[in-house]
Amino acid sequence: MQIDKYKVLIGLEMHCEISETNTKVFSSAENSYKETPNANIRPVDMAFPGTLPVVNKEAIQMALKASMILNCKQPEYMYFERKNYYYPDLPKGYQITQETKPAPVGIYGSLSYDCKGTTKTVRINNLHLEEDAASTDHYSNFSTINYNRAGVPLLELVTEPDMHSADEAVAFLETMRSIYQYAGISEADSRKGQIRCDVNVSIMDKDKDESNPDNWGTKVEIKNVNSFGGVRNAINYEIDRQIELKENGQYDEMAQQTRRWDEDSQSTIYMRSKVDAIDYKYFVEPNIPKFKISKEWLEEIRKSIPELANERKDKYMKQYELSDYDATIIVKDKLVSDYYEEVIKLGGNPKKASNWLTTVILGHLNKYDISIDQIYLTPNMLFDIMKMVEDGKISSKQSKDVLYRCIQDEKEPKIIVDELGLKQVGDEDTIRALVVDILDSHLDLIEEYRKGRNVFDFFVGQVMKATKGQANPGLTAKIIKEEIEKR
């Protein structure tokens, strides 16, 4: 397949639920993830007659915050519109959303992000706030609908087709997930269905001008891809499919269409011809009057934007002197970064704390496929372990055993140290008395040592044997040298 002959254009429509509000966007139903179906619903969510939507100000505030982070232009007035189409998971028969006219919460922004060490920039067409639909589960001969998700505030981010590979698209999505998490807008947890993505893919001849839309190929939309791995696989499959059509002379006959990603067959499957905006018959929502967004409120929201991942990474590299790799690993997950920040606040050495996180702790999390908030070991406990090593109470090797036993037995590190009898002997008088006895018993080896023979480790080993491995190694070596020099 002649991939080098073509250029790929990829645009994304990323949907992310705003999870950090108490209630849904237009009703008083609780906004939280629950396993029990249909537990978070109110009459408004079910479109009962006589019910009217009421806008959640907190959801608007978070949407505007995201708009600012993405360098978008915010509107003077806030409008909502009806998008008319019928699905069983939308009881009203329409969705309350925002279109580009009047302007949604954000338009014409941009986001720069890192992809494999190279900075990429994607233009943001618009960011709009809408209500999510219910979730439907399909079985062999029936389907069930769970309305917990219906009415949850949902941010839809629409990019221009500025990405050229699956790697770029996934790196963009990972950056956006990080922004939503660090800004306190959403958990952005794909396992809870809080992130979904529609992917638009087309190809064009490599030698043609990308800035001219007339040169673009036929756009194919892939709907509702629910994982970043799925996005990567769907894009790569669709690129190969379209190039094969191009090589066989069938590409120009392909109509603009919507497809779905099928995990089982690892392929995109045709759903329907592409529906355009005119088919949704948008009109302004009559039950939600427009309202003005004051400059004072916008400034208040702007000041509330916290330190984001890229700013933390910069701090870790400049202030804590971490490598680019370690800093990137830590800030990738906000929970991990928050954990690290807490250890530093307690007085932990930044580099040593980084080593614990990027090797031992993250290795444990990956092994058991859990998040850092699911382990028993708190930042305080990690600091206690680090402090015991620093004070010479336990060795570095013993510290790992303590950490794993702490997680496994769910006990404080100090209790584990006592139970395992790992506490180091750090009393200088005790160790010196042992060293003197051992040297007195091996006077011949002292002479061998002075002749250059490597017997020093033997002396250290004898002290460790006498203390059952609990003597402080550094202090032991220091005392042995001092006592040999005296003789």
C-alpha cells in the first residue's frame, strides 16, 4: 500500500461529561456515577409533561473555564438550542445543545501539545455545552435503557482537521483529558463512560495544498469510539481502507458517510450517509432565555484556573530538577501528580519521591490495573518510609519490602517494620563493640587488607550476620575503617 503518496487529515469531536457539579445541567437530579440503573433521574430528565429546564450555573462556569484554557473566544450572551432528532435514549425527542450561531461557550481557539517530543498545534473550531443522552445496552433479543446519564452536562469539543496521524490524535486526547482533570472540570474517566470521541478521517494527495479545502478527500466520520486505544486502531484501519480504495480507483465514488468502530472485528462498519446540520432543524430553545455573560464573571472564572499539567511539569524540571521523562510520567495522571505534591509538602526529597513513584508505585498500579487512590499507601506513609531510610532506621532494600507489605496488609509502615524486625541498629557504641570483637578475631585479615586484598566486605558481612542484617551499612563501614586505622 503506497502510504507515502498521501496525506491524512484527522479532526476530532471529543465529548466529555462535566462530572464535578452536584446536579445535572438542566435538572436537580444528582450528577454522579452509579452502578444502579435509573437512580439519578427527575421528571425533567424523563420529559414529563409540564416540566421545564433550569440552567445549572456551575456547569456554565466550568464550560467557560475550559473555553478560556483552550484560548477560545467567549460569547457575550449565552444561548441554548434544540437539536431535533429521535433516539430512544432521549425522552424529549430532541437534545438541548448549542450550535455555532449564536456562539456557544467557545469558538476559534487553539491547543499546543506534545507528541513524541514534537510540539503540535490544533485549531479549535468550537466548544459547546449540551445535555448527555441516556445509555443503551443491547442484548440478543432486547435492549435496556439507563437514564442516569440523561441530562448530565456534556462538553463537546470540535477541532479542525489539523492532525495527521493516530499518534497525534491520541496525544491530543490525552492532553485534553489532563486539562479537564487538572482544571477540576471532570474525572474524564473512560471506564465510567465520561469520555467518548467521534473521529473524522480523510486522505489527500501529498503534493497538494492542505490549506485549500477543495483538495481534501471525502470525510468519513467514525462514531462513539469509547477508548483512546480504540481511537488509534480506528484511525489506522480507516487510513488503510481509504488508501486501498484510492489505489483501486474507487475513492472518488465513496460518499461522505458515518461508520462505527467494531472492537470484535477491529474494523469500521458502514452505518449511514453523513447527516448534515440542516437535517437536525436547530432552533433557539424557547424555555431557556438568553442571558448576558458579564466581564466581571469571566474574569472571576479566569482567576480560578489552577496550575495545569504543563505548568507542573515545568516546575518539576526547573525547581526539582527531574528529567523530562520522569516529569512527564508524573503529570500524566493528576491523581499521581497530586500524590507527589503531597509527599513534597511533607518534606520529601523531590528526586527520591519521583524515583519511588515512577518505578515502584506505578509498577504496582500497572500490575494490578488500579489507580493511585485505590492503594492503602498514603503520601504520609510513603514519606515515613523515605524518612526511615534517610535516618538509617531501615535500608533501601528493606524499604521496598516494607512498602509492599504495607499495601498488602494495610498496616502503617512503622508497624510493618516492628513486625518484621527490620529496624536497623544505628547505635554507634553497639556497632563499634561488635566491630572490635570481629577484628580481634581476624588479625590476619587486617594484614591482608593492608596489603590490598579485598576483605573489607567480609568484615561488613560479619557485622551484618551478628545483627541479623540490622546494622546500619554506612555507619558500619565507617566504624570498620576507623578501627582498622587505629591498629
